[in-house]
Amino acid sequence: MAERLRDSHSNWASRERGVPRGEVVIFDIDGVLADASARQHFLKGVRPDWDAFFERCHEDPLIEEAARLLQVIDRRYPIVLLTGRPVSVMELTIGWLNRYQLRWDLLIMRDYGDYAAARHFKARETARIRQAGLSPVLAFEDDVRNVEMFQAEGIPCVYMHSGYY
Ligand SMILES: [Mg+2]
């Protein structure tokens, strides 16, 4: 069902009908839709274990309030999931989204070898979202640095508290 795009957009996946058009709403995943608190211990200590951290992403509980938000947002606004998770866990992430029957249209992940800080990665992808003809009208984030980035880009952003990011 979901289809990974090609070439320069291979870190994007569309759910069904290719890249949506028009005004869209952006959601972060970790700390917004997925409760990643049980994985945070992999990042503590001298050597953060990012592989272990991401490989267990499909075990995260759902954050019910954000799932409800997804349900009630008008269907005329396609949902873009913009996450700092790497493309190596794209299948796990799509499986998790399917398991909870979450609504989404475009999934954008961090490409192989992209170690930019999350706010830089998300700023770059936001520019590419706009280049693709989409207009983000609202975003949901748990990382204050990303909230500030969206607001600097003229996109209102709702801060959701997770206690980690
Ligand atoms: Mg987050």
C-alpha cells in the first residue's frame, strides 16, 4: 500500500496516491504520536546506542491524544509525518502506523548518512515540502528547537510536551 518515492526523494513514502497537493498538516512522530520514553535509556551514558534506540521504535505505545487529533483534523488537509527517524526503520514505522490505523499521507524520514541536527534536517525537508507544491499550515512537535524552526518558517506549531527529544 505505502510506496517509497525514488531518487532524491527516496527518504519519502506516500501512503496511496503519490504526493498530496495543497495545504497540509505536519506531525512529528517520536514524542508526539509515539511514546518513545521506554527507549530513552539507549541514549544515556557515554555511548548512545542509536541503532538499538531506533530498532525498537515499533514497540512504542501510541499517544492517544495525538491519535485523536489526527482523526479530527479535516480530511481536506493531508497529513505529513516528518520524523528524525532514519529510513532504515521505514518499514517498522509504517507497520506501526498500520497497527494503530493512523491516518497519514506522506512520511518523511532521515536519509542514510544524514546526521544533521534535527532542526536543520526538518528545515531542509520543510523547504522540499514547499518545493513539491505543498503548503504546511500547522505543525505538531515536542522539541522546542523544531517548534522555533517552524515558527521562523512562518508555520504555526503546537508544542506537545514529551520530556525528551
Ligand atoms: Mg519528537
